[in-house]
Amino acid sequence: MKGHVLLLDTFVTRLEVQPGRTPLVIQDLVDLDPDYIFIGHGHFDHADNAAYIAQQTGAVIFASPETCDNMAIDALNNFNNHYTSVKTVTCRPLTSRGSLPGAEIVSIHDLEPELNITAFKHLHSTNTGITDPDAVPIAASSAGTCLPTPTKGNTFPCNLQDPRDPQLFPAGTPLSSVMQIGTSRTGAGGPISLFYVFTVKSPGRDPFRFVWHNTTGDIVDSCALPNNNPATGLPFEPGQAANGCFPGVTVNGKTVGANLASIMDKLGPVHVELGSVVSLGFNQNGERDIVTYLQHVRPRFFIPNHVTAVAVEGSSLEWKVGFIDALKAANVPQDSWPQILWIVDPNDYLRPIVFDLDNPDRDHF
């Protein structure tokens, strides 16, 4: 954006010593020489590699304070294991430690006036919340077969890998056999999730705005993934129940979920939403939560992420079918659907998608 390279998370599925399924290796991410790294939440499948890349490039990491704790541990481990000559990592905590989701909207001023960036805490997806009997769940899978879902029978698509996938992309030498640059994600930082808003400004033009979230939570029921302390069994976050929901908790006079919906309403319509099309609650509520975020943000373009973890490798087009089925089931008028720029792994890992401020109504490839 405006000449700045920003990374939105840094994890790469099946990162190998030589390009394998993913047509890049860790050095390719270092060679991008990013200015900043934004972390949505601290789970390994989002934040691994972040401290290492920051140490190699000097990039500043933005995250929750709890995830910054993990970045400091990663940085020290990398240094002690001689994977980097740089010991420190700059990780800037954005939200207040222990704050409720949606309780504060913070601004990042580093790239102003050209880029206005804000963030707020939202909800990690969950499979421990409330099952919606009216949602269209995506059937769970086991040994390549679909299992009946509680209320809808065999509802397709399943979260299944194409059986040809392992032959097409045989596993190579994993990077983990050479370098251990990720550490445990125990502690409070794991599921604490941030939603980012990027507004690109240019003289004489309307701003170009896109949003990014790497998980999609249950704002209908104010439920998120449990964030419980193993020592006590109680959540790290105030007001959160052991199942991850926020019963009876209000923010600005609304439930946690309703307040988040209100914040998202004020953002839309946006030009682009890069959002997780996968929810851990897919077998409870299907793609309902994904559709809910979309209805509040109202993007012109939707680009899915999280299509190779939880969503099994090679299952992306199955999830696309489920996403479209969920739009129909929610009675979303088709003329209000965003243009869907679907990502199919591994074909689209290196396909550029470029949006031009001179023509923000269309995409340029």
C-alpha cells in the first residue's frame, strides 16, 4: 500500500526447505522486507514465523499485548538457538490487556497521512457456543466420508481433502526439521483476536478502505473460543464463561456481539473484506458467522482466508459451495452479494490481486 509492504499474519501452510505445496519458503517472506507485520491472533497457524521475520528484517509487529508476550518468547528462543543475529523484536501492543472485545478502537499512526489504520478486539470462532438450528451446517468428515449433522442430515460440502491431493503435492523436507522458529502458543495470547481496518488516502480521490480479520466469531450469541487458564480452568478474559461466551456482559449498553456488529456497521460499505471463511463452529452453524460479518461490513469484494488450516488442504472449493449455500439460506439478495474473489490453494498463493485507487470499482490482475 502506497509503497509499503505489510504482512497480515506470517504463517505458511506446510513451510518446507524447498518449495513444495506452497510455492515459497521462509526466505521469500524475509526477502519481501516488510515494514510492518500485523498479527490477527496468536495461534501458531497465524503467528508462527512472525518473530523470526521481524528479527531478520527489522519489521515492527502489531498485536494484542498477550500475543506480544509470545513474540518476545519466540524472539529469545530464536536468538538462543542461533537462528538470528538480532535478539530483540519490536512488538507494539494495541489493545489494553484484558479489555473486552469491542471496548476500544485504537489507531496506528505510523503510516499517516497516507494510510489510516485502526483495530479493535473481536471474537475468535468457536465450536463451544450455541448451535443454531436454522443454520446450514457443513458436515464433519471422518476417513473421507461425511457424517450426519445433528439437525440437517448429510449437508454438503464436507471438509474433505481431494484424494488426489497428496499425490499431486507430495510432502517435502519440512522447515521444522532444520529450524524450530515457532514456540508453544499456551497462555492468554492465543485466541485474543484483532480486526483491522485500512484506509488508503490519496489527494483528489475517495479513500480506499479494506478490512482484514483472520478468524470469524459468533457475534450472534457473543461467543468466542474459550481462553481458559490451564492452571485454574477459568478464562483469562474478564466476563468470559468457561465455554467462551460472554453471558450478561455489555459494552456500550449492548451485548458484546451486538456492540461488535454496531462497530462493523459503521465501517461499511468497504471496498474489500479479507476475512476467514472458516469457523471452528462450521458443524454447528455452517457459514452463518461468515455471512453475518459480511452483512455488517458490506464489502464490494470478498477474498477468503484460512483455507488451508481447519479447512483441510485442497478443500477450498468445498468451502466456496458452503459459503454460497449459506448466503442463500440467509436470504441475502443476490444483487447485494459481494464479488467473490475466491482463493484456491495452491494455485492462488502467488496470484496478485491489485486494487487501483484510480478505479476502485474493479479489480486488476
